Amino acid sequence: MHKSQGLDFSGCRTFNLDEYVGLPPDDKGSYCYYMRRHFFSQVNMRPENTHLPDGMATNLVAACERYEELIHEAGGIDLQILGIGEAGHIGFNEPLSALLSRTREKALSPMTLLQNAPFFGGSPANVPPRALTMGVGTILEGKRLLLLATGKNKAGVIAKTMEGPITAMLSASAVQLHPRCATILDEAAAAELQQQEYYRWIFDNEPEWADFRTNE
């Protein structure tokens, strides 16, 4: 839309969820490199308006505190876009992450290292073992949340996230606490949900989804 219709990103500010500790911004495995290549460089985003946690900081605690300050100074996050890991994490909030946690350093779980191995030559040993991540509490302060998941590998964790108990063992389950969280799934990722008939009824009848139904 930016290229074909002139959609303007010059006034947008972005805050990434996470970044690996110890990877410089120009490393092809870093999220900074990914975002610049696939998004920031493709639109008229001002570099000073793009923010990622500083995984190269000499004082990681101070860097995390400053990241929280930057979010606050920007007026908070209007739209927080989330993926979900197979360990049930949002950001890198691995199992047992406190539901009120803030931006901080985290050790990555073996499941997460395995899931991210394809981006580092196929070996979990090549994946940086630690990362800086927005906390669950930071994420929940976003004005709107949008959780996206595709594929059958996410079906089990999506069912637990959406229909199971809220627990620190599954940080994504905390989105149940948010009053304005939408989840968008393909059929494979939704396959293990028990209340599919009800969710389809909601989509077909609730006024808040009218625009989506019109644009199908």
C-alpha cells in the first residue's frame, strides 16, 4: 500500500518486542537487521522513530529500563502485534515469566532454541541463548493487541492460550486479561480449539466485526 497507494509511515513509531543479546544490529540473525531489511527500508519510516531493545548494551539492566522509558515517552503502544512460540511465549517471555514483568533479559528455553535454529544454520547451539524482551506486563499495557498464528504446529499452544487457564507457564495466556485483543488464525492453527462454532457465530454476528465481514 505504501508503494501503490502512498500509505504514509513518516509519523509512525515502532517498538520491537525483543532482540538477542550479543548480536550487533548488522548481524543477519538480529531482529534489527530483519526489521530494516523487510519493513523499515521498504517504507518511509524515519530511522529515529524505530526502536529495538539494545542487546549490545554494556549495562543490560539500564538498557531495559531506558526502553520502558521510551515507550512511556511515546505515549504507550497503540497496537501491539504478537506472534506465539511453541513454548507458549509472547516476546521471549518463556515459561514462568511473571504476568506483571517488564522489559528485561531472559534465558531462552530449549524449545525456543530449537524453534529458532533454522535462522542460525539449523543448529540450536548457534542460537544466542539470551535475549532482551518486553515483559508480559509491558505488552498488556498496549491499547490493542493482535495475536497472529498459522500452521498446525501452533494448534496445541493456541488452544491452551485461548481456552486454558491463565498461567505464568504459558505467557501468551495473559492476553485473556486484555479487553481489546483480537486473535487471527488460519484453519490449521485453529484446529484444536473446542469452541470453534461459537467463535464463528461471534464473527458473523458481533457488530465489532462488521467491517471485516464486509471486506471478505
